[in-house]
Amino acid sequence: MSISFTKSGSTIPSIGLGTWELNGSDCSRVVTEALEIGYRHIDGAAMYENESEVGSAIINSGAVSYTHLRAHE
């Protein structure tokens, strides 16, 4: 997968999963499945109002270690 660099020099996968308009169990399921197939860039924002579902999916997926996660603002 291609990697991009941020202004601060951090790296981020070029392809990410957008979570806008995902809610409830659909959101959790989609994020879990994305992590299981290799996604490591999950696009989220407080205005999407699905932080709980995204966070739960990341925690419960077991597909990725916390050391592989980064938050970008």
C-alpha cells in the first residue's frame, strides 16, 4: 500500500476507510471488516458522531495492535 507524508513528517496510508454516514452496528461491522482485510487508515471526525462505534470496532477487532494506530488532526 502506498504511504503519504503529513506536514509533520508522519506517515499515513494513502487509502483509508471513510466513516461518514456510518452509524450503529453497520459502522462497527464495516470498520472491523476493514481492519481485518488490512486497512490501517480509518477516517473519522467528531462531527460524524460515530466515535463510539469506530473506537469499539478498533478495540474489539483484535486485527491491529495499538502500536500501529495513530491519530492525526
